[in-house]
Amino acid sequence: MAKNKSNYRKTAHLFEMISHTAAGVNAPDGSAQKQAQKQLDNLTKPQGSLGRLEELAKQIASIKGVINPDFSKKLVIVMAADHGVVDEGVSAYPREVTPQMVYNFLSGGAGINVLAKHAGADVVIVDVGVASDLDISPQQLKSAAGSPSPAGMFISRKIAYGTQNMAKGPAMSKEQACRAIEAGISVAKEMISEGYGIIGTGDMGIGNTTASSAIASCVCGVDAALVTGYGTGINESGLENKIRIIRKAIELNSPDANDGIDVLSKIGGFEIGGIAGVILGCASTKTPVVIDGFISGAGALIAELICPECRNYMIASHASVEKGHRIMLEKLKLKPLFDFDMRLGEGTGAAIGISIADAAMKVLNGMATFKEAKVSQKK
């Protein structure tokens, strides 16, 4: 009994921390948005001619409270974890790919490394639930990808060695769900305190499209078949099995679609909770957060259930090939910046989105006004 009371107090403390973070999320700065609009209207171009770039510049100004935020340090946070539901044959890849890809991230050989470098962004990988002990020594990284020096930062916040099989019971306990969210909040705030002005979300976890489809089905109120895709490349029979497993997990666990922590604990993943925490941490510190694709969309749904106001701090980078992603974005009332038929994850779309966000702010602050350039304005 004493142990149960101790666990209860710990869970209550984590709930309180998450609630406190959510309560600190305020409405964006309307005056900064108006200032950005005035500046955009005075630049040497027809009003509104840069379309979404202008919309994005105004959103970022309202988030930061200034029209010239410091984006000299940019970051993509990649949350990594494993999923017990992989035992049901829902993925084309084995679970050992998760730690192998973490080594690849740290060695600089993955898609996220290339695109983050292009965007001028750093990469941090957070182990919130990889189902093995990771060796991040230089020797291991060299053998993993031929590079003797890490290309990404590594943080361990391991909660467990993967989730439980949600087709047989809850994926995790309520305490573990809260710890996953807390991990994301604390990492985001730590990185922001080190000067990162804009953050993107990424993921790694074999089986996480199954958990994300389950979250989308539950929260968006649609059948699993409408939000479930081929993930890493399963065949038609594999897709049918994946849909069946998702339906079974939802029926078995009966998650409350209005309670983000309940949904996460029953049918989610540790990295999805971590992403939700990153979003909450960014929103509470007035930092724009560029969300990646389908898995980040699941994290965004969880974050929005906990704190609806945090949606105003999200920038949807792209529309994933995973068909459930557009349904997620509609639920979140977010419009993606681009559609490149991407479905890799890792934060690759977010890295490109960060580059676009940076471009939007450079337009706002770098172009000359009609007065400065001595150009005649529209009559």
C-alpha cells in the first residue's frame, strides 16, 4: 500500500507540473502581429504578394512578441522510443532498427542530419524509451556510420524499454505518460535557455505509425481505416492486420478522446508523449515549434488536448503521405507549408519548415521599404 501511495503522489506531482506548464501558455501577441503587418505592407512589393511567407512572418512575430526574433540558433529535437505493438506484426522493420538509427543520427548519416545542416539547425536525440541500452561512445558511433565524432547531441530520459503491447492492454501507465510529457517539456526548456529561438520536432521508433494512427482514430473520431497507412512499407495484408490491431487496441483500452494523458497512456508511445511535451514547453516560453509529419501530428493532438492554446504556437511543416496526417491537421486547424510527398519522419519535414520560417523573417526584416528604396507606392 505504501508503494501505491508513493506512486500516486509521484503521478500527482507530474500532473501538477504539466498543468502548470499548460497554464503558462498565453495568447500570442496581437500588437506584434499588427506591427509585422504594417512592416510587410510597406515593403517594396505588392501587398500580400509573398503569400504564405507573409502569414508565417506575422505568426512568428505574434509568438515571439517582436518582429525581429533571434533565430541564430535553430534546433530539431528527435524523440526516440520503441513500441510493444510491434509484436503484432504491424511493421515491415524489426525493432532493432530503432537503436541502429539513433546511432546513425549521432554519426551524421541520416536524412535529418543532412536537412538540419542545410537549415543551419542542430540536432538533439532524446532516448525516452528505446528498447535497448545505447552505447554512444566514439568507437560505437564510428563503427555505426564511419564517423568518429557525434553529429548530434544525445540526452537520455529513458522511461522504460519500450511500451507494452497496446493490443493486450495499456501501452503505459499514467505515471509513465506524464513522465514522457515531462521529458519533452524539460528538454525544450533546457534548449531554449541555451539560446535556441525556434525548435522542430522529430521522431524515431519502429511501430510508431500504429500508435499514431490509433491516436488519430480516437481523437479525431474516425475509423482506423481512414487514418492508417503503409508506414515503413507493409503490404496489403499487413495493412489489414495493422488496422485490425488498432481497432482492437482502442476497443480493449477505451481511451477517453477528451483526455490527452489517458489517450497517450493507453494507445500512445513514449516519443509521442515527448513530442507533446516539446510543444507545451515551446508554447509556454513563446517559442515557435515546427511540427514534422504523422508522428509529430499525434504528439500535437495530445498537446492540444492538454492545452488548446498551444495550437497557436505550432507551425505545420508539411503534409505527410500518411493519409491520416491531413485529418490530424484539419482537427488541429493547421495548414501545412508544403507537400513534398514525404513520409520519412525523423524531423526531416520540420528541418525544411525551419528553413522556410527563417526565410519569412528575413523577408520581414531584410527587404527595403518603399521610402528607403525611394520606390513609388501603388496609387
